[in-house]
Amino acid sequence: MKRSDAPEALLAAASLSKPLTRADVTEMVVMAKIKKGLSWGKIAKAVGQSKEWSTAALLGQMQMTKQQASAAGKLLGLPPDAVLLLQQVPYKGSLPTAVPTDPLIYRWYEIVNVYGTTIKELIHEEFGDGIMSAIDFKMDISREPDPKGDRVKVVLSGKYLPYKTY
């Protein structure tokens, strides 16, 4: 029997048997957010974390606890498998290309290209040879009113980790 001859119900059942991927869950989250008219801040309140962390988690970059995933799932109307996937350790790194093509994300790439060596030098001068952690990390994004046009204020705060000799 050709696939085109299969009953419609059989095709529907076959499509349901495919396990969800983390990318599928991200798409579900974004669509539910849009359909329900929710903000990331409102979702974050339900999750019990900052809007920055909650957004990263729901876009597939952080692991949620069972309680956090359940709260997000309930608010967004996610299926049980999606709630389970929110609790798994993600494969981090969400950009599809080495040089981002989205204009807003590209500007961050540009900032690192232009100011990265300056940031590195100033951190090393202040703290010594080490890095700023992206694991023990906080971020705050807010609007800063300005008469010439509102500004985007981004505060990144990562624990300093010195390199060790051995």
C-alpha cells in the first residue's frame, strides 16, 4: 500500500508517535505566548524566576525544575512531554550560524568584536587572569528613558573565576 493510500487516521497517529524535540517545545512556548497575549515578565512570575532567566529557559537554554516547568506548562497549556523536556539539561547555544544574521543579535556580535578586547583588558587589570562566568551569572534588561530616545540598559554580572596554576 502506498503512503497516499493510508487512512487519514493512520497518518495522524503516525505523526503523534514522533517524540517532541526541544526545538518543538520552544516553538510551542512562543506560539502559546503569542496566542495568550502574555509577556515574558508575566510568564516569569508564574515560573518564579527573573524574566531574563525564564525567557532563556523557555527558549531552550536553561534547565527548569519540575515546579518551574509545571508552572510554565500550566500557564502556556503545554502537553506533559513538553513539560518533561523543559526539565532536561539543554544543548546550549541557540544561534544557527557563526555570525548571527538577526540585526539585534548581530549588534551584540559587533559589540564583542569592537569592545571585546577592551572588556578583556579591563577585567584582567581589575581582577587578574581569569574569566567572567556565564554559569554563575545574572542579567537585567530594562528601558532607560532619555530625551533623545529611550535606551536599552543591559547589566551583565558574572562571578569572576581566576585561572589556577597546577
